[in-house]
Amino acid sequence: MTIPLLKYKPSSQNQRVKGFGVADLNEDTPYIYRWENCSSSGDVESLIYAAYRQVFSEHEILNFNRQKNLESQIKNGSLTVRDFIRGLAKSEAFYRLVVSVNNNYRLVDVCLKRFLGRSAYNKEEEIAWSIKMGTVGFSGFVDALLDSEEYTLAFGDFTVPYQQRRKQGRPFNLVTPRYGEDFQAVAGTTTTDWRFTLEKFYSKKAKIRRLPEGDPGKYRELAAAVNNKGNYAQSISSFSIDYLNKVPYRGRR
């Protein structure tokens, strides 16, 4: 039995606020790629590129991540834009670059940004979709997002998803899906990046840390920090000392 999606209260995010019409458009307003606006092969290529940019982000638009089979199907009209997005989301490349390197909560937030054009309303929504993903798997989670009423009303079958109005902060397609804190601790930059390797094995501190106990090299910096200027006795003549005033007088004057 499939667990239904838990209910949560949406917060008033940017995309839920009514726009200002023409005054709301500026240089940061995203261009909307629609299939009905494609009148040439170049327009179709631009739409495909926009879909890759939305799903994979700017960082991962590489030739070996392209899905040539899906591209040929959308070019000959056998796939809708919605199903093309679905195919990219279920591809091995997306699973390798996004799904496998994130926990469920972060993955939910990334997918909401990529497919619905908004971030998660709150932690309750992240938990609800995480339970849904754990119940039906990632493929079922993608289907639930793309077949949802929200997606249909916002983008339909022939529009590439985009970040909805009143953007704040970095654009969603520039948010790196990898290298969350939990991923860094296991297989991220903490253990594989060459800079951390140099710091761990070849830095001065790392070399000192590997010295055996009792090695003088461990205390070289400590010895260098000790003040080598001794506090020697002053050379004072005994004739210049007034002994009568130095000794306390205990009798009566």
C-alpha cells in the first residue's frame, strides 16, 4: 500500500505572490522556452539546451551527460517537453551527479527547484516528499512531481520549467547539487580534493603530527618560542647601597 503524501502548509514564497505585470519584468526575468515558439531547428536546440541547464545546472552541461536518444525523440515530436524533462531526471547521469550524492531532504529541495521552479516551503514539505520518495522510489518521486497539479498549471506539457518570479539569491540552476556537508564527510572534497590531500599528508603540521613520541622535532617550535634572554643579576657596587635605610628600624626614634 502506497503511503499518501503528507499534508503541509505552504508558506508565502515568491512564486505565490502576484506579479506586477510589465513592471515586474527586468533583465533578471528568465526567458521562457515553449515548444510552440520553436519555428526552426535552432529554436529546438535552444529549448533542449535550456532543459539540460534547468535539470543538470550550469556546471554539468557536458557532452557525455547528453541523452541523445531523448533528444532525437523530442526533435521528431514523439516526446513532449514534460516527458523529456522526465527522461533527463531518470537518466543515469542525473542519478550519478545529483541523486547518489545527497540525502533525501537535500534531494527533495534540489528537485523542487529544478522541476517546480521553487524551493521547499518548509521542513514539513521536505519530510513529506522524503517519505514519498522512500515509499515509491526516486523514479516514482519524479513522476509525482511532474504529474502534479502544480507542475501542470505552471508549465504544462510544452514548457521548460524555470525559476518563478521574484528571484532572490542565486539562480536555482547555479546551485551546485553536490558537496553537501554529509557528502563531504564521506566522499567529497574532504577526502578526494588534492588540496586536502596536500594539507593532510604534506603540510608542516601533518609531518609533525606523524613524528613518534619523544622526537625532538615535535618540540622545535616550542623551544623556539621560549625567550632566550636570561634575567641575569645586576652588577651593583656594595658601596652604593645605603644599608641603614634598607634595614627596617624596630626601635624608637
